[in-house]
Amino acid sequence: MKQNIDTLCEDLKLPAIQNEWQSLTEQASIDNIPYSLFLERVLEAENKARLERSKQTLLKLSRLPFRKTLDTFDFSRVSGITKRDIEEYMNLSFIERNQNLIFLGPPGLGKTHIAVSIALECLWQYENVRFGSPSM
């Protein structure tokens, strides 16, 4: 039976279920859970794995030069923009309004750091991101 389930999972392209069904089955037996809850847990495992693979694919395709978030950005180094201004972009409402973000200024201000932080937030919300700069 194990071979048959593994083969079916492979044929149906369900790698997370293939990797986790045995432990989930054992746990369901120990906890004496209903079949519907067992099925829900199995499907959740597959869905979680697919979402993670999707994030990783989006991250790879984004061509981000590095991974930095706003919590490591030093807002005291820049003038003309506040943390509150940037955090407003982090809610991604500019996407709903079909607006682009362009950061201009001399080198060393942290434009790329801010852009990458916003791009990462987009990726975690499953938005497509393509990173570029004039030198690319």
C-alpha cells in the first residue's frame, strides 16, 4: 500500500503529501481524529508546501540583489522621507492604484534597500516583482 500511495502522489505531483502522509496517518490514528480532519491536514500540508515553493520561485524571478527589510534601515541617515512615508508603501496600496514606485537620489541614501524591502513585502503577498536599476 505504501508504494501505491507514493506512486499516486508522484503521478499527481503531490510531493508534500508523499513526504508527510505516513506521519499524518500515524498522528491521526493516535489522536483518533475524524477522516475529514485527517484529509484537511493532508491537504493543508500540500498547500503550505506549494505556497512556499511559489514564494521561492517569485523570489528567484524577482532578481533582487539582496534581502533586506525595513527593520534594518537607518532612517536617521536620510532627510526628506520618513519611516512613516515608507511604511505607507509597505501596505502595497500603490499596487491597487496601479502606481509604480521610482526612487531617485544620489548614491548611498538607501534607495535600493528601501526598494528591496518593499519588493520582499510584495513577494510575501504573492505579487510578481521584477527588480531593475538603470545600470542593469
